[in-house]
Amino acid sequence: METVGLFFWNKLAVLILILGAAILISRFFCRVLCPLGAFYSLFSRISLVQLEFVEGNCVECGACVRRCPTGVVPNKEFNSRECIMCLKCVDACHFSALDFSIRRPPGKRPKVKRVTSLYKS
Ligand code: SF4
Ligand code: SF4
């Protein structure tokens, strides 16, 4: 009977830890605990879709970082294995520094239009 009680308190502690982390950290379960997510992330390097980043357009405003639900820094680690292609960063970027594209062989990538902004000299 005492053993059953010990198991119960252990499980309750784990549950509270996971719930607490899920409240404090965006997509905690998917990013840290989900084995399926870890398996799927292996295929992200050969994904047919990808993010395009135009470094010259980025003004480091951080809007994309604030919108990313998985904690990726899109303008530093675009096409990270943690990226779920939600495209919230593309939506957040008002400087055309991020875009979505179909993966093409190197050398066959289209020219991405560069924009000038009020914040760049
Ligand atoms: S939102 Fe666009 S301009 Fe701002 S940091 Fe991200 S990529 Fe750069
Ligand atoms: S597509 Fe979504 S998950 Fe991927 S870097 Fe952008 S905001 Fe983050």
C-alpha cells in the first residue's frame, strides 16, 4: 500500500512539472518530449518547402523571433529542425527578408526581390 502511495506522488510530481513547463514554455511538449516530433524533424533537411532569408533586407527588428511559436530565431537559424513551417515569421516580417519557397537545386533559386526600408541607410 505504501509503494502505491509513492508511485502516486511521483506521477503527480511529473504531471505538475510537465503542466508547469507547458504553461511557461511555448509548445513545450512538442519541442522537448514528443518522440514523433523528433522523428519527423529528421526529414526537415529534405523537405520540399523551405524558408528563404534575404540577409540584405533584415533590419534585426526581432518581429519574427517574437512570433515564432517554437523558439527558433528565423533570421539566424532559418530552416531549423524545430521549424514547423507555420509561416508566422514570414507574416511578421515587413521588410521582405523572409519568404516561403519550394526547394530547388542550388543555382536554380530565383532572385528574391530586395527592398529598401526607412530603417536602412
Ligand atoms: S522580422 Fe524580418 S527584418 Fe525583422 S529580424 Fe526578422 S527577418 Fe529581420
Ligand atoms: S515558419 Fe513558424 S516555426 Fe518556422 S521559423 Fe517561422 S515562425 Fe518559427
